[in-house]
Amino acid sequence: MSRWPSLRSEPGPAAAPAGTTPAWQPLDGGARRLRLVLGLGWPLAMAATPWWLGQGGLGLGCGFRALTGMPCPLCGGTHACAALVQGDWAAAWAANPGALVLLLWLALLAGQAVVEGALGRRRFARWPWWHPAVFAVLGSGLVLSWLSRQAGLV
């Protein structure tokens, strides 16, 4: 038995009544480490975007723009990320409103990964931000943002 009951890798005897599904399922060591790496690595990568942009993006560009000559729905997302890191919400919105919403959703995922990795358990029921309606709103937001930028409205 672990000295820290909240960090046990398997649920305790009173985790769920017999015949019901437990709220949390244990994670093996590899899944736990992966969640911690992803959950903590994503904010670190996000924090590096101002530096990356200062380096000229290291030669990487938008493949969609190279093929079509038009910006893709995510164009401006890196600039939005850099603006968020610097605390400039208005610049992030101006760079790409749809990408800003997507970045906030990714922050929820990073938080979820850290919680699950730290606890050593994953939630059996889906988190609310995994609902299909959330995906529909995210996708619609990106497309509407892209279309409004193409029309010169934003």
C-alpha cells in the first residue's frame, strides 16, 4: 500500500460498489508517464513559440498556403500562441480567433493529462470537453474564423 493514498496506481477496495463501473481506472507506468510528459510538455512548447518565431520559424511554413496561395484555417495559430504566452489576448484574437479557442481547448487537455498522470488513474467517463458538440463548436469556429478572414471581415 502506498504511503500516499491519493497516488495509488490501483483503486482502493471502496472505489466502486460491486457490479458498477468505477469512476477512475488505474494507469500503468508507461501511460502515466506519457500523460505527464504531454501535459507538462505542451505548455513548455507553447512557451517556446515567441523564441521560435524570433528564429524565423526555422524554415517551416504552411503547406496549405504553399499549395493554394491561401492561408489555411490554422494560419496565424503560432502567432496567436506566442501572443497568449506574452499575455496579449487581443493580439492572439487578431492573429486567429479560431486558433485562440483551439489553444484554450488544448490547455484543458494538458490539464487533464497532468491530473491523470499525477493521480495514476484515468477517468472512466469522458471529460466534458471530449463531447462531440465541443468538437463541432471547435471545427465550426475554425471554419467560420477562416471564412471571415478570407472575406476581410476580421
